Amino acid sequence: MGFNVAIDGPAGAGKSTIAKLVAAEEGLVYVDTGAMYRGLAVYFLGLGISAEETDRLAAACREVTMEIGYAGSVQQVYVNGENITGRLREESVGNMASRCAAVPAVRECLLDLQRRLAKTQNVIMDGRDIGTCVLPQADLKIFLTASVETRARRRYLELKEKGVACDLEEIAADIRERDERDSTRKTAPLKQAADAVLIDSSDLSIEEVVAVIASLCREKRKTPN
Ligand code: CDP
């Protein structure tokens, strides 16, 4: 088993930014599980399947192969051998990912791959259910959150910087909707693990959050579970 760090939390909490920086500092491989759900969403959209057609989703999952690779430190997602990383951040893909992530067969399809990656290397893995379901034995679990207002503002600034026209209120509404869907679904809902360290980043800088997690990593490596 590698040294495993789980980071869970709601949309826009900054998990991927933080996880990438901690990975670089602590020599861990960053595994973005949201990108895997997004990868399956690209595949389902290509097949013309909607998130409500659960039988078709399950059948499609039985046919698909997913692999994760790295270009430098940037995670690449391969679906049936094709690198679809460039499409992952599309709005329609994010929506489909969030909807189909509630379907048990879809979650099942990714579980094995996620566990295999954590077994063979030292990882920091981010998602919604890493500390509770995927890696319940993780050496360190973090639940990273922030207020809806803060998360919406961060997304808004990120999109504006990319030159994407957007509305702060619409982003906040979308975040509330995702929070609701992620935390109320029956399978693997978003939930803080009992042994996770809670970090509310509303009033913390990226550097401050990274410093806290990196120091927890070093502590755990000295005195493993
Ligand atoms: O960018 P955002 O935080 O909205 O999402 P993401 O981390 O890229 O993940 C896309 C979607 O997949 C999320 O909206 C979640 O509903 C779902 N997801 C999940 O259910 N479990 C995970 N371990 C990771 C993502």
C-alpha cells in the first residue's frame, strides 16, 4: 500500500489546486477522481445517453476502459484508448458528471481503478467519497470546505480570468444544486469521514491551506496509522 492522502469536499472548495501543490511539495502523485467522472460523462454524451437512462449507463460502463496517465504532472484521462483530457472542463460535461455520479453502476466502474492507483503509488486523491468509501484506510483524510459565497466568488474570478462571461448569482445557484445532489444521493454521498481533519478555507489563502496539509502529511509519515 502506498502512502495515501484523501481530500474530499464540495464543488469549488479548491481541492484540486491545493492537492496539486501538496503533491509537488510532498512528492505524491495527484489523482483527480472528478476528472474520471467527467471522462465517463464525455463518453456517455458521445453515445447520446442521458443521466436518467440508468440501464444504458450501466451497459456502457461494462464496455468502457479508462486509464490515467501523466503529461509532466498533469493528469490525462484516456477513454477507450483516446485522450479526452481537453474536453473535461466543458460545462455540459461537468453537469453530466454530477448527474451520472449518483448512479451506482457508474461509481462501481471507477472504484477499482481508483483503489489500484492508491495501492501501487503514494497518492493524494481528491473527490467526494475518497475518505469514506474509496480509501477508508487512507493515512490522512482532509475534508476541505468553504462557504457557498466564497466558493462561488472563486469560480467567478477563475472564469472571468479565462474570459468566460458569467454571473455570480448563477454560479452560486449551480454550486448549491451540486452540493444538494452530491450530499443527498444514496450511493457514496459527500460526507466528512469521522477521522477526517476539517479545513474551512473561507478565510485562508491557498498557501496557508497547503502548509497545514503538508505539515499533517509529514507528521503522518513519521508516525503512520
Ligand atoms: O469541478 P467540480 O468540483 O464541480 O467537480 P469535479 O471534482 O470535477 O467532479 C465532477 C462531478 O463528479 C462532481 O460534481 C461530483 O458530483 C462527481 N464526483 C463524485 O461524485 N465523486 C468523486 N469522487 C469525484 C467527483
